[in-house]
Amino acid sequence: MSEEISHFASSDFTFDKIELYLVSQRTTSHFQKYIVDLSLQLTKNKKLLTEIKLTLLSEDSWNENIQTNK
């Protein structure tokens, strides 16, 4: 549905860590779909290089998917 990219570092774009966070999850007004907000962070030497915020529309609950994929 949407994305927002914030680039914090110089043009050298190598990283040593990538993390994906579930920021929030909510249902649509008819409770048939889920809107999921995620944050993807790229770091190098503990310095945040880039953060990508994503908003996705999902058929299933993000939490249900995590539970069934364990």
C-alpha cells in the first residue's frame, strides 16, 4: 500500500545487519483484511543506514502467520 525510505548514510551502501520489525497491525473497517505496518532497518557497525517503512494489506493476520510458521 505504501512505503517510506529514509537513507541516513553516505553513498557507501554496505551493511552488516538487517532487521524487520512488526510495528502495528489493524483490521480494515469490515474486518476482512489486515493492514500491517513494518519497519526494515539496515545497519553497519551499529549505525542505522536506512529505514524502510512499509504498509501492507494482508489477507491473514501477521500474528497468525508467525504462530503457524514456528
